Amino acid sequence: MEQEPVFDDLHEHYAFTADAGQEPLRVDKFLMNRIENATRNKIQQAATAGSIVVNNKVVKSNYRVKGGDMVRVLLAYPPYENLLVPEDMTLDIVYEDDALLVVNKPAGLVVHPGHGNYSGTLINGLLHHFTQLPKNSNDRPGLVHRIDKDTSGLLVVAKTENAMADLAQQFHDKSSDRQYLALVWGDVTDAKGTVDGYLGRDPKNRLLMTVFPDLDQGKHAVTHYEVVERFGYVTLVRCVLETGRTHQIRAHMKHIGHTLFNDARYGGDKILKGTSFTKYKQFVDNCLKQIPRQALHAQTLGFTHPESGEKMAFSCPLPKDFEGVLTKWRNYAQHQQLGNS
């Protein structure tokens, strides 16, 4: 007798359709490639509980996924409200008043609780400092927008319902100002440019975002960029967001052939430009160790104050890891120029 899967609200639901060209692959490995922060142990537990279903039949972890298979899995997680526990942590607050605050988030800090990150997030820290914060449309206290775990830089947090509604509308209307600094692979040809397309989940790897040609496959996303400094094999660029989609800058820069430096998820953690000579490889390895995350920093944030109507503008310096890797590439580029003169 076949086991019947039980899907309820106490689990995170994931569903994938294997690409037609999918080579046979164990379902546990298939799922680990597609679910962010999912450990092998977590997936094995789901298999033991009968919570992995392929083509509407419960399977074991050694089932081999084939092209066209429809795979569903339930991963148990605590109810979201149980994750909203105040935690004492040091926050770099660059501005605060009765309506809002602006925080400089360090790289490595997750913004809100979710699968695989049930504590130690920015929201947990905010709830320690502020007992009551308004919730956004996703029930996340104070959050008007967010940035990736391994991206550093500025975030605005709402402290009142009015501030939440007003700031959310500004971000929706594209009237806020968000500028990022990114170190990317390659010598960016044009001094300025725009990436305009529809951003959606990559059908072969759901952890990645990719650019599609039409609206049916993604959400409209626009990034403007300009070159700040060239180092030969890598380039420092400033990116201005017109929209704010998941992984927008990371996916857009990869789309135009300039993956972010040390962006492991998008392939930037290996040599993409330059030689394979031992000395150069050693230099790049040292640079990767200097900034062990994608080289992306939310440097500038601007908006209209929801209460006073005043134009607010904030900027924060590059963190030490980012500044350090720029120094390394700057010195390398200068030595290369001297060697060629």
C-alpha cells in the first residue's frame, strides 16, 4: 500500500519540475541543489518522514530524479511568529528618529528569519531595541526592503505604520535612491550602461535568478551602472537600482558577462578573467580570502521622510574586507602597468 503524503501549514513547501535534459540524480542531491540553506540531514529527515513526493508518490532519498519528474518536499520549520524573538546584538544605527531608522548592515547578517536562519537575524536584533515595530505585507517587523546576507550596507527600517506605508510606496514608485558599489570580473567596456529585462528563477537551478526576454517568465528589473575604477581583470562599478528584485545586481551583472567578484552562487569564486599562471592564481586566491563573500555594498540610500517631507540621503564607507580587496587589485594593476612601461 502506497504511503500518502501529508501537506500542512507547519512545513515549508517546495515544488520543482526536473528539466527535460536532467541526468538521473538522487533526489536528496537534486533538492540540495535547489533549496537554499537545506542541509543533507534536513532532507534525509523529510525522506524518512515520507515528505518527498515524486509524481504524486512518496519516494526514498535514493530515488533518482529524471527529466520531467515533478518533485515536492515538505521541510519542517517553526511557525514564523515563534522566530520573532528579541536578541541582544550590536546594531550600527547611522540615523534614528521617531518614525524610522537607518542601519548599516554588516556582511554575513541575515535580514529576517527563514528556512535555515531561525535566529540571529537583523529583525531579532531590532526587536531587542524596539519592542513594537509595524509589520510589512509579509509580516516582517520594520522591513521596508532587504539586502542579501552577504551584501553589506544601508537599510531603512520603519518604526510606525505611517512610515511603513509611505516608505513602501516610495520604493514601489521607484522614487527612492539606492546605489551600490560592486567589484566585477572583467574590464567593463562601456563607461555607462543599463541592464533591462525580466528577472525570474532559473529553471535549472532555483537558487539562481536569471534574465528572461518576456514578462511571463519574471518580473521587470532595471539596473543602471557606471565604471568607477578599472583594474584590468576586474572593474569597480556603481550600480543604481530602478527596481529592487531578489539578486538583481548579481544576476544582471552576470547576464552582461561581469559576474561579481567572489559571488560563489553565480560562479564568481573562481578565475573568470586573466591567466592561469601560478603567481596570478595565488594573487586571486589571496583576494578571495580577503573578501569571503560577493563584493557588493549598498553604499547610498535616499528617500523622502514620511513625516517631515524632507529629502534624506545617507552614505556609508566600504567595509574593511571590500576596501582591502580594492587595495590589492589597485596595487596589482599598478605593478602590471610598470612592468609594461
